[in-house]
Amino acid sequence: MDDVVRAVIDRVTDAAARHDATQADRLDRWRVLEPDAGRFLWFLAQAVAARTVVEVGTSRGVSTLWLADAARATGGRVVSFDTDPAAQRDAATSLAEAGLDGYVDLRPEDGGAGLAALGDGEVDLLFLDAERTEYPSWWPHPVRVLRAGGVLVADNALSHPDEIAPLEVLLRRDLTAVTTIPVGKGELVARRAEP
């Protein structure tokens, strides 16, 4: 990761911390990925040589920046779904500032609908960081879109375990090697088995 990308990530992360410190309403929070969780995603995307990365929950684009930098290294692309157009505009600005906008397709649509429209096995890495209680209603698409050997990561596994639990049940039923990595707010990770 170059210094320009790192500086943009740091700027957005700091701005989010300042913004969130002044917000009494939980719904007005910017919800950006913690640095250790970002490094984990960045490493994982490169470790699985992810060429097609899908993110559900762009927010202000911190996770998108980490994933886009990894995609640049693997020759891949990121598709990021979010229903908040203001957040995606902020993410687009940050991606352009970091020189990563050419690696990301920001789509202002519902993540469940976006996953349903993707083809079977076309995703190498799927990152879920949206409304956790909606994930089970998207089934079977989060698993269907993963290629053999593909990886699904869901944020907030430790900070919101009750909301992640229904997803974990489905993952343990349909995928292999399901575990929680204690970085950030906890990353639930599962891998689709090779045939």
C-alpha cells in the first residue's frame, strides 16, 4: 500500500471518529472499518488472489479503499453496493483522491438485490458490512455467488454476535472452515469448499 492510499484511509477514518463523537443518534454514524480489520481484508483479498471482490455496505469507503488497493495488486475489481447516495459520493471522492477509482464500481442499490443479480461462482471475496439482520433473507445468494475456494467475510461478529448468529448458522450449514477472527469488531470468515 502506498503512502497516498494510506493517507486517504487515515483522513477518512479520523473524520469519521470526529463525526461519530458528536452524534447522539446511532443512525447518523459513519461506520468505517477499523484499521486492523482493513489490513486483514487487504491481506485476505491478496492471499486468495481475488479478482472479483464484492462489498455490501460502502459507507464512507474506508473498507472500499482497502479492498480496491488489494484489487489493484491482484488485477481485480471491486463492486460495492450501498443504498446511501451521500455516503457513496464521499467514497467516490476518496477513491479518486487515492487513485483507486478505476478499480471500483459503486452501485447505489440494495445489497440483497445486487447479490441476487450476480452469476453463480463469480465472486472471489464477498465482504458483508451492512444491516446484519438482513443477511439471512438474502440466502442463498451470498453462497451461490462465491467461487469454489472463495471467501465470505462479515463484519461485526464480536460487536453484534446476536445479529450475526443467524448468518453464522447458515454459513456453518453451507460452507466450510467457518471461524471468527478477532480484529476490529470481529470478522466472521467462511470459505466455499473446492469441488
